[in-house]
Amino acid sequence: MKYNELHRKLRLAGCYPTGKTRNGHPEWFSPITNQCFTTGYHGKEEVAKGTFFSIKKSSGVKL
């Protein structure tokens, strides 16, 4: 999955960017888990497998 597609799916699930960054990565908030998490913003690059599962767990979204 590419980062663009990941961000689109997160938005559809109700997650949104907070406008803050952590170590240069955008921070997102998930109303499902009430947690903040970071994603990379690399556009058309593929999301690494471990990163994908970490984001999936933190967001609570079934991707």
C-alpha cells in the first residue's frame, strides 16, 4: 500500500492529522483508539510492512 492510499483510508475511517509533527513525520489522531500516531509522508512510496502494522494497530482501522 502506498502512503497516499493509506492517508485516504485513514481519513475515511475518521482519523485526521493534528497539524503537528514528531521527528518530521505528521501526527494523526484516531477517534477509535483515542491515540495519536505518526505516519510518514512519502507520497507514492510503499509503506514498509512493519510500519504498516504499527499504524494499523495504533489507529484501530481495519486496512
